[in-house]
Amino acid sequence: MTMERIPYRTIGIVGGGQLGLMLCDVARRMALKTVVLDANPQSPALRRADATVVADLFDREGLRELCERSDIVTFEIEHTDTRALSDFAEQGRAVIAPSPAVLERIRDKGLQRQTLARHNVPQPYSVLWDEPAAGPPDGMAFPFVQKLRTGGYDGRGVSVLGNPASARLQGPSIAEELVVLEVELAVIVARSCDPGTGETQEMRSYAPVRMDFDSSLNICTRVVAPSGVSAAMERRAIEIAEAAVSAFGIVGVCAVELFVAADGRILVNELAPRPHNSGHLSIEAHATSQFEQHLRAVCSLPLGSPELLRPAVMLNLLGGAHSGLPVCRGYRELCAVPETHLHWYDKSPCAPGRKMGHITCLGDTVEEAMNRADQAERLFALDGLSG
Ligand SMILES: Nc1ncnc2c1ncn2[C@@H]1O[C@H](COP(=O)(O)OP(=O)(O)OP(=O)(O)O)[C@@H](O)[C@H]1O
Ligand SMILES: [Mg+2]
């Protein structure tokens, strides 16, 4: 066998949050180099990357530098200057995956819904509502859901309007039917494409996971695998998720958030064309983590097995009532819970509802993993120390 040099390639990452941090960890193990762009030099991924570009996500010069220093540029956040990135891709400064054009159609919830509709992917009924100050849009009756077209995350930018007097969010929006939810699922789909032709090289999906929400904050608190829905429903969810990913031509991993409605419909809520909170448990529970799978896909390497090896429950560690230096109780006690893994993102300050880390609990059964997650939640708590 002829020997070859280790194919060190440099992966540029737009965004320095925890998703970037977990990409950097895997990249290092796989002999890939990383360069991360973020405005905050203290952001989690910047402290873990091989090299950094400290610049705003919309700074054209910063993005140019990122492209020039990278072989492949990818994202942990969609909110960046996609026009600039398209220009740099055309100029051959870096391969960008997924493409900036795909990001543009996904980060605008209005365009996202239109693209899904063109490809007949099932989704909630919705209409564009660009002037939410005026009366309810045609065809929509109270109660319905208002969502800002851009900029929302972790439930900010989503509001249920109960009656004409309900306070509205400001900005171009969509108005969407209020779905009576049985359960929320997420499917991580990985797609790679042939660098020459752009055709699909491989597409592999993880089995659906269940996402449990704090209904007052609209924020995901727990992720459970396996999901507990029927095998037929899981197959249908994967089919729909793959149709959604194909509709956009996404390269890399994409999380497809799905609603299972009380009337039996399975509907796409939204897509995140990157690693996602719903896939964090893949680090311990699956044969290939979503972060490794993403790097494999954007590098056009063979994809890994998405098989679930152990039932798992992931808990998001959200900041408590106060803002300030992060403090915790129960660290030692948490370490005594079997098969329980803490992931600390090392962010500061701790703020109410801020994602500070996560915990993944495994078990022989999903009940055992759930019991361990209950224990972990009772034992471990976070808050911010003010002053
Ligand atoms: N049409 C709807 N009907 C019922 N509930 C909804 C609807 N749209 C959103 N929700 C609830 O609000 C949550 C957040 O909505 P969505 O995923 O659109 O917001 P986001 O802020 O973009 O999401 P993320 O938390 O993924 O960043 C959903 O997971 C769901 O629980
Ligand atoms: Mg969501």
C-alpha cells in the first residue's frame, strides 16, 4: 500500500457557540484543523479552535479571511452575510457547505415554508404576515401562531395569539395554524454530495428522537431516544425529513423538527442545516455523533453509521433565575449517577434560560435513562452569582 500524507484539511466554522465547540473537539480527533469566526474572543469554540478570526458574523473582511484560511467553510449558526460568502465561494476562496443560498432560504421562515410547499412536504398551514400591526391575515382565525420570519431562536420570535388584543411581535412574520401537538420529534439527516457533480453521494438518517418542551418558555428541555412512537410513524417521519433535506439540497447534517399532531398528521416545523440540540445525545448514544457525521459529510468522506447503541436522555442545563458568574450545586453528586455525562460549554455569564451545558444519561432501557435524568435534574442546579 502506498503511503500518503495525513490529509489535514482546515474546516472554517462561522459561529463560536457550543455547536462550534463540539465540532472542534471532533475535528481534532479526526486530524482536521479548525478556524472559527466569532466577535467574542471568549466564546466557547474560539477557545478550542486551532485558529481564530475575531470578527462580527456579518463582517465581510472577517468572512473573507475565514474563507482564505479554510479548505471548507461550514456553519454553526445561520445568521451571517451569505451574500459575501457566495461571492467568496464563486471566487474559489473556499468550498462552502451547506451553500449560502440554502442558508438564505432556510433562515427566513417564510421562504422555508414556500420551498417545502413547492416540494409537497407536509407542514402546518401558514401565510406570510409582513405587517403584523394590521388585523389578522386572510384565512387565519384566532388562536394562531405568529413567528418572526428571521432572527428567532429558542422560542424567542414565536408567540401564540389568542385574540385580537394579544400583543404582537414586531417585524415581518408568518401566521401559522396552532397545531394540537401529540409529540414533537426531530430527525437528523446527513447528506453528502459528490464534489464534482453536486449529486447526492450518500444520505443517512438517525432514528427520530422525542423533544420535550417547557411550554411557558417554548424551549426544549429534554431529548429522548428512542422516541417511543410506533415503527410506522418513525419510518414516515424519516421519509418526510429526507424529502425536506432533498428539497433544499443541504450538505452536512440537518435537524428536521417535526410535529406529530393529535389528528395524526406528521408536519415539518422547521429545519436547522447544521448540528442541533436534538442530536447532542449522539455523542454517547450513537455509533457516530452528529458532529463527526457533519464533518464527514462536508468533507465528502464516507458517512458513519447512525445506529442507536444505547437508550439515552439528554437534559439541557439552562441558567436559573439570576444573571452572573455561573455557580452550581451537586457537581459531586452528579458524578455518582451511573452512565451520566456532563458537557459544560464554559459560557459566562449564566443568564435565565441560557443554554450553559447539557447532560446525557444512558441506560439499558429508556426508563432507566429517564430515571437517571430525573436524578441528575434533582441533584444538579445552576444559577448566576450577581454582584
Ligand atoms: N404552529 C405551531 N403550533 C403549535 N406549537 C408550535 C407551533 N409552532 C411552534 N410551536 C411551539 O414552539 C416551539 C418553538 O417553535 P420554533 O421551533 O418554530 O421556534 P424557534 O425559536 O425557531 O426554535 P428553536 O427553539 O428550535 O430555536 C416548537 O417547538 C413548538 O413547541
Ligand atoms: Mg425549533
